[in-house]
Amino acid sequence: MAMPAADDPIPDSSSPELVKGLGLLDCTTIVMGSMIGSGIFIVAAEIAREVGSPGLFLVSWIISAVMTVFAAVTYGELAAMMPKAGGQYVYLREAFNPLFGFLYGWTLFLVIQTGTIAAVAVAFGKFLGFFFPWISEQHYLVNLGTVTLLGHRAALTVSSEQAIGIAVLIGLGVVNIFGLRMGAWIQNIFTVVKVGALVGLVGAGLWWRSSHTPVGAAHQSFWGHARWGSATLTILAVALVGPLFSSDAWNNVTFTGAEVKNAKRNLPLALLAGTAIVCGVYFFCNLIYLQVLPFAGIQHAPADRVATAVMEAILGPRGAALMAAAIVISTFGCMNGMSLAGARVYYAMAKDRLFFSSVGKVSSKYRTPAVSLMVQAVWASLLTLSGTYNELLDYVIFAVLIFYILTILGVFRLRRTRPDVPRPYRAWGYPVAPAVYIVLAVFIEGALLLHRPGRSLAGLGIVAIGIPIYYFWHKRNLGPGHGTERRRDV
């Protein structure tokens, strides 16, 4: 893989108000910290219930790892070409046209970024409830009954679990206003702690394994009743929602492109290193789950807290408490990284006059997009009231895969339409790696449409609604030649 060249010293003209304050370590911890949230500790239960065998359970994590790393090394080419505020939003705008960029930013704001942050906030409250039982999804602070909207029953309730999540989201929105380095230091510290927690889980499992017979092997055949065919592949595709969600948000570092030192080198390296390390750790964590718990124990772990159940089996109540504390730290760090990065996309959209102009303003004292941070925090807080953890996952993954597919297609398109644009780094494995990702992602999208049509179509509908809204913004706010001017930045 060719090493990217150093940055051109000319300042980033796309966002002169932002400052370059992120180094390679910061970028890598944003990748890793945004990926490691709640998923690795929770989704194993749902995956196990869906696939029905340890073999397919592990295969789902392997496929997810391959897809994530292939996508990340492909995005590295775009990140090195266009180290701008907004990242993927900019890539879609330049590869296709401003409509595609807007649809991504619109969907990111409505469900992808904020929905993921909301799901992690719910998980934060779930695990904090281990220490404070009054924090629970069954403990209602507000209960106004239910209403029926378009045939769907919605509960008008606020649980203590949701309230805690909302309080943390608003707090992180405020904290990240106080300078880029403040948010970066929080991210660095919490990422080191939670990676250490996952490595500790693997180490504890290996220690336990040295003196015990693997529990899972004694109770469940490796492949169960699986028969390789279209039905099994479809089940596996639907089950990939969990691993892909757990591995998602690696692209968040691209949103901060305008604030990265030596971005043409550091962004591709951070994407590769961060995704490879996290996916490797995830795989070994799931191996330990299978070693310590019977497969049915994974499927029916209390409140889906699989990692907590594993540590409790190894170290007793003390182990469960240690893991619950680690997960609280992990989810907090994930929310911080995603809050820091996501706000840069809405900032970039506002600079393109495709979002409210106030969102494009930065704090004159701290040089951060303060309004964007708080708007994101408020909307994510509202989403924590919209459904359960697993419901939020379905909305997020279907929508996010659409734009991953389009962005990777954008690499092919830009190679053809702009062959002379400097590429400090060229995607490793091109064209095979990006093509493999696209094929797998399209198959997963089809399986989700077939087996979870309601939520999948809802995600697609959110994207589609953005089309008339884009033309409204375009007609109202964009001056003549504005789009052409922005495209010359690349």
C-alpha cells in the first residue's frame, strides 16, 4: 500500500474558521472510540437468536470485519483527496452532485448519526442501571399512555433510562463547545480505557479457559441445523445488522478533515489502523463469549448484557460489576466521539447554504461549531424517546448502507471523471475490495427489505423525503454558480 504524501501547507479554504488540531493518535481514537460503543457488549444476544448456531454467529462477525476494513481503506482515497469539513458529505457532493451530498447530510442528521448516538445513549442508561436499579426502561418518570399514529402504537412515556441518556447527550454537546482539544482529550482517554476493557475481557476468558472446558462446545454443535443455501444466507444477512452497527461510525473521522494535521497521510492511516484493530478485538471477544457461556446463555442473557454475563461467569458478581462499569465508560466515549464529529457535517452543509445558516457559525472564542453541536444533541435526545435499542438499529443500518454503497461507487466514478486529480493515497485492493463491499451491502439491503420491510422502507422514506427539501433549499438559498464554486475546491 502506497504511503500518502504530506499535506500541502496551504490552509483549508473550505472552512477557514476551524483550526487544525487533530494528529494521527487523535484521528485513530476517533475511529476506534466511535466504533466501540455499546454494540459489542449487547448485540451478540440478538445475533445468536437470529442465526441459531455458533458457526454462523462467528461468520457474521467475520463478514462484518471484512466489509468494514474494505470500506475504510477505500474511503482513505477520498479522505486524502478531499480533507474537508464534512467528509463523506463532501465526497458524495463531488462524486455525483450536491443533491447526493445533501441527502446524506439530511439522513445523517435525522437518523444515521443521531439515531446511533440515541441507541448508544439508551445502552448507557441500561448499563448504568446495573449500579442504580432505579435507572430502568420500566421505571417511568412520565407516563401519558399510548397513541396510535398511522397504525403504529406509540407510548407517551419517558423512562429513567431515557432521561439519563438525554442528560448525558446535552452535557456532551456543551462540553464539546469548549474547544477541539477538549473533545479530543476526552476521546483519547475513554478510547484507551474501553479498548483496555475489551482486551481485559479476552484475557480473563483465556485465563478461565486454561482451567475449564468450553461451555458452549458441550451444549451446541458448531453449525447447528444450518444448511448453506439462500435461506441461510438471508438469515445471515439480516443478522449482520448487529455486527455492522457495532462496527459502524468508523467514517466519523472524515467529518473532521478540515481540522486534521497532515490529513492526506493521517486520515487514511487512522481509517486502516482503527478499523483493523477494533474488528480484530471484536472477533476475539465473541470467541470468548462462546467459550464461557452456553450458546443459549448468549441468546438469553439478562437484558442482552452478554459481556456482563461472561464476566460474571468468570469472576462472579465482582466481574459483572467491572464489565458494567467498562461499558458505561465505553458508551460515554462513543457518544462523545460521534457528537464531536457529526456536528462538522451540518456545519459544512450550512456553509453550502443547505442547512440553517446559524449552524454554520463557530464560537469566536473556542473555534467550534457550537450551534451545530447543540442542535445535534437536542435531536438525538428526542430520538432516545422513539423506540428500543434494537428498533433504532434497524433504522440506522438500512439508511447508512445506502450511503456507504454510493460513496464507494463514487471512488469508481471519480477515477473515471477526474483521473488527473492528485491522489496522495490510492485505495488498497481497488477495484476488488470496493466491489466486494458493494455486492455484500446490496445483498444485505435486499434481505432487510424482504424481512424487515416496515423499518427498512421507513429508512428509505427518510432519504426520499430529502429530495423535495433539497430543491426547496436550493431554490431559496443557493446563488448562481455556487455549486460550481464549491466543486473547484477538489
